[in-house]
Amino acid sequence: LDISDELSDVIKILKGNEDKIRVVLNKADAVEIQQLMRVYGALMWSLGKVFETPEVVRVYIGSFWEAPPRNPDTAPLLQAEMDDLLDDLR
């Protein structure tokens, strides 16, 4: 999983304002738990190279659409993550 050059440039421009950036892994209900963990790990690794900060950036996992989650195994995790994101934005 690679971060595009364009997104990397935008993140670098926002340096010093990392606390205002929210990263969302959307449509997470489309994959099984094992795949989700692999994608999450790869995303975290890629973001770590771009952000160049000692702290890991918070990545919210969710499925932001009106339909119920497609994978019932991940539904509680996704709901908790989406609630955390909404609380963080308030």
C-alpha cells in the first residue's frame, strides 16, 4: 500500500498541523478481518514514512455509508471506530 506523491506532498505542506489531520480507512466492511489487519498495518507503515513524527497517526476504521455493514464480524469494531471519529470531530 503506497501513499501517492500528491498526498505525501499535501501532508508535508501541513507539517506542524498534524494534530488536525484525521485519517479514515473507509469501506472496511468489504474485507475479512485478516485482510483488514493487513491493510491497516500497511497503511500505518506507509503513513509513518510520510508523517515523520515520533507518534503514530490515528487511523479510524469505518464504513461510512447508509447500508448496514457487509461483514457482521467487523461490525462492532467499525461502529466503535466511527463513534470515536465523530467524538473526536466534535
